[in-house]
Amino acid sequence: MAMITMVMPAHLRTLAGVSGDVTIEVDGEVTLRSILDALETQYPMLRGTIREHVSGERRPFLRFFACGEDITHESPDAPLPQEIASGAEPFYVVGAIAGG
Amino acid sequence: MSNVQVLVGTRKGAFILTSDGKREKWNVSGPHFAGWEIYHVKGSPADPNRLYASQTSGWFGQIIQRSDDGGKTWFQPGTPAGEPTTTPEGMPVGESNKFVYDDSAETGKPLTTHQFYDGTAKPWVFKRVWHLEPALDDADTVYAGVEDAALFRSTNGGQTWAELPGLRGHGTGAQWQPGAGGMCLHSIILDHQNRERIFVAISAAGAFRSDDSGATWKPINRGLHSQYIPDPTAEVGHCVHHIAQHPANSNVLFMQKHWDVMRSDDAGDSWTEVSGNLPTDFGFVIDVHAHEPETIYVVPIKSDGEHYPPDGKLRVYRSRTGGNEWEALTKGLPQENCYVNVLRDAMAVDSLDSCGVYFGTTGGQVYASADAGDTWAPIVRDLPAVLSVEVQTWP
């Protein structure tokens, strides 16, 4: 069981009813998909907000970062760095700066 | 003493404005859901403490919020506070924000495309909820008009949603196309006298009616004339901006179309223009006096290219004859240098003896009249752009 630290945009923290970073428990290999699956299990009110409900596709104004790298367009099943899996580095969901 | 509660949706949150029956002093609550676009907030006729809100975002998608205490507290109905967020098997239970088009052969005719602005075929893609219409006699039943245009219904207080696929599937859906704001189902009228009858309106498709509680539908656009479409009198393709009905006069409908103010005396089977002496018949809102079924209100807007009032004067126009003869209502409204818009869901009336009329502007003002439009005063002046206004009245 990996304990992942996640940093999310303020609107998602409000929806989830949390403040600051959140900790997610991930079973098995730590990937973008497994992190988001675990997040949506732990915080079901976030289902559909990061990935579209039906298609499962990332919402276009959101990006993902791990260890300073933009992994938005990487395979969702690619293993993430050990620093993410160990909780030493947070996993970032970042909203694009667009509009006001 | 009666109370009035005005539910305001804006570009950056919801606000609740409350007053007593005099409607002179107001309390302002909000912003609720700060920073989110709140397309619509509406209370249940069956239980005024039950409110539904459409919270939406280009970043994070669609959220349905519900209040059971008149707007003091809110929650997502698929994930009630204090209840497990997963099933015993560990699966998520939050489904209240999920709107999935029903293209199954079992429940509707599979329909996969509508027209884009340029006439090319585009698949239906859910974007947001424009309008929430709670049922007349059951607080747990609520209808949602969505973009891309379709009608959904929840019968469990917004926890889960199912499309009424007969609307998209009745045969003309492939000809629908978006208006400037998107291809949205923005108006829903549940008929008070004929409880199986539902009216909806879609930009840019037109008005539609069901006489069997939403199972089957037909276009009701005969008499509409829209010069901006290839066939100005086509069965569908008209950019209807809003429709309204008096609860006691269910065969009479009023419509603010892209251009033209229209009325129907046969439940939409045919329409006639009643623009009369309006300075311009472009606009978005239209509503009906609570106690006078032939008294109606519009806010003329200069043109489709200039979304502000003519001459910089914000004027509500009232007809006491069901159209054609209009009078300008200006007392208390800015009569110079005013260039705001009033969007399609941003006018409402209360049901007090002296009918109150309310509307919100893209400049963030919410105006109220406690005397059926004779005089106006702003309740608030500086909200974010107002998307919708609804009113609840408690005796």
C-alpha cells in the first residue's frame, strides 16, 4: 500500500471538504490512473471533475505533474517515480491559467 | 408576514436575497460555491426548503448541489454528509453529477449527431446543466435541461439522473444546432393543469411539447419565422430564447425568440407575433404576472450583435394585453449609459398580492419591483454577472 500525497486546486479541495494536501492510499503499482482511481474512491464527490464521467478522459484545462515533470500526456499506466510512490514528493493536479 | 427569497446564479457563485413581504429591506447571503458558474438555482414547489443548484466549471465539469434547509447548507446528493462514500464492496457511490445520454435501442432511438454551426455533424457531448425544474408535487423529482441539448430527470432528489430519450430521439435531433451560447435546453415548463404535459425550449432548435410526461415529444414551432436559417419557417432550427406560461392558463404560451416576441393560444401548436410597439423585439427574458395571465414582461435588447439595451436605457416593457401593446417601465432603472444584458433565465415573479418582478443583469445588478413593474430599485448592484434569477414566496 503506497501513501501518495496529492496537491489539488482549491475548488477541488472545497468539493472534497479538505484543506491542504490530501493523502491517498494506492494499492499496487503507482500510476496516474491508479492514483486517480484511488482519489475518486476516497472522495467520490470528485468523480467527473478531473476525468470526464463517461469517457474517462482528462478534462482539457487540467494537467498532472510528478517530480517537476509534466506527465499530462504520458501513458496513464506508466509507473510514476519512486519519490511519488513513497510520498516523498507530492503528485500535482494543476488547473490551467485561463480566463478569470 | 410573508417572506420572499430570490435565488441568484452568477458567473462566480450563488446568492440568496431575502426580504419580508414589503420587499424594501433585503438580506444578502453568499457567495455560495464561490468561484463557480452557477447556471441556475430553483426551489421545489412541493417543499420550499428543498433547493437545487447547477454548479459548473470549464475546468471541473458539472456538480449538482442540493439544500434541504432553504439554502443554509448544501451537499451533493449522491454523497450525503455523514454517509459512507463507498459501497460495502468499496465502490464509489457519488453519481449525482453523472449525466449520460441514453442512446440505447431499448429506451430510445439511437441518435448520435447534431449539427455544428457550419452544418457538419457533431456527436452529443455533455457540457453542463442550464436549468433545473423541480416537479410540482414531489420534492425528490427534478428535471434538468442540459447542453448538449437533452432533458434528464431525477426521481431521488438528484442522486442519479436518467435521460428522457424521446426528446432527442423523436426525429429532428440531427437538425439541431447550437446558438451563440451553445446547444442548450434552457427552458422547462411543467404544466399545472395538465400534469402529463411538459414544454421545453432549445437553442437553436425551437420549442417542444410532451403530452405523456416526457415519453414522446413533438416540435411546436409553427408560425415562427427566423430569417437567419436557410428555411425561415422550418419545423426546427429556431433560436428560442425563453418561454413562459401562466399556471392558470395552460394553453397560452409566451416566447422571446432570438428576434420576435410570440404567443400561442393552443399550447404551442401555432404561434403569432406580438412584438407590437417594442423598440426592438430582440431579447432573452420573458415572464408572466403572477395574478394577471395576460400581463407579460420583456427586456428589449438592441440586437444579436449588440447585447445591451437600446439607447443605453434599461427598460422593462410590460403588456397588459398579452402582447402587441407595450409600455416602458423605467422608474428606478438607469436611463443613460447602461449597457448590460439580461440573460434568458434572469427574470422571475413572486406570488404576493402585489406581484413582485425581479431581474438580474450581466453587470451584477438585481432589480426588484414590488408593484408589478411600476417602480424599481436594485437589491444589489455589484454581484458577478447574473445568469439566473428565481423567486420563492412564503405566505
